[in-house]
Amino acid sequence: MACRAADSLQFTLENHGKQHFVKISLGEVKYVGRGSRCVVVTSDLSASSQHVELSVGQVLGTAQLVLRARDSGTNGTGLVVCVAGGCTGSSLRDLSKDIPEELHDGSALVVPLRRQGQQGTVVDAENLFIVRLAKETAGQLPTTKCTRALPLSTVAPRAPSANGAGHSEPEETNARAFAATGLPDAYDAKANSGRWRYLGKLGEGGVSLVYKAEDCTGPLGEVAIKVLKHHER
């Protein structure tokens, strides 16, 4: 949720089922990162102390305020761009390090985009922060729907097989028969809670499993989620 109040902007960053309420004034800069003074603190060891710079800008010739973000981290920040008409261009790209970019409702920041010791980009429940901005006139969140899902190959690498050789082959699982009990932030239609509708298991490694899932509340569509075998439930 977000609203306009004088020369400040209030909004919400959703991460792993938690809502972080933030207020930024014109001329003020706040951060997402590992630092204790950040407005949103992440425990991800690959994130920098001040990983993403958040600020507010004013649209030229109007009183409208917009939320902006700039990457200031070592391992990069991802941006999933979604507006009312759906996703624009490639769903996932690098956030600029030079010029603050406007964040629309439903867009998402990936903090960090790359993790130490892992190849390629990784998007999961831990590092995805969804931006929620409200319509000023109605005071309600607009409905945002991504029409293009992130390809599974760009979301998270599949876990290697137990013997360490190559990748596990996907296991075709009937979504209706798949039991997601105990998996992180699993979507529950009856309780209207959770985020990920788990569709089946893609692979398994020595310390983790990879599941195919659908993002029920955010902009990512179908994704691959890596879950530690001894994750907190």
C-alpha cells in the first residue's frame, strides 16, 4: 500500500510473506541491504550493507511523486518490470547503477541478483521484494498481472543429482496430487495466504530440492524454487 502525504511517499515492500512499510521524503535517501540502519534489512550474505538506494522524485510540472531505485550493491540488483498493462520487455534485468529508475506498482527488486558461489542469476522467496503502490484517488491497490512469466532457466539453477554428476531430470508430477505441506510460503486458497503454488519437484541435490511453482500474488508467473532439505518451517 502507498499514499501521498505532503512531500513524502509511503509504500510497502513485500518479501517472503512479510510487509515492510516505508516512508521517504523528497531529498531523502534510504536503503535496502544488510546494514542495521537500512529501512529494510536482509540477512542474505551476498547482499551489500547498502545494496539498493531508494529515493522519491517529482514528475516535472506536476505534484506527483514517484518512487525510484538505484543499484549500489556488489552483486547487482535485479528489476522485474511490471505496470498495469503487464510486463514490459524482458521480465528480469539489471537495475541501473548510475541513474535512479522509477518503480511501478507490482514491480519487484531482486536483492541480490547474484549470490557468491552460484552461477547466473537467482530469484527466490528470500531475495524478491515486491513494490506495492496504491492509487491515490481510490486508496486501493491496482490489480497488476504479469503476462510473461520468467523462464525457469533464468530463475534458479537446478540442483545437481545426489552423486554430483550433471543435472537431475525433471520429475513430471500431477499438480493436483502434489502435496506442498511444509514447503516455504505455500499458497493456501482456503485461507487466502501464502505465495507459491507448488506444482511438482524438478530435481534434488545433496542439500536441497528444486520445485516448480506458480507465483500466486506477485509478478513472476512460473518459477523454480530451491529449498534446503532442512529449511525452517
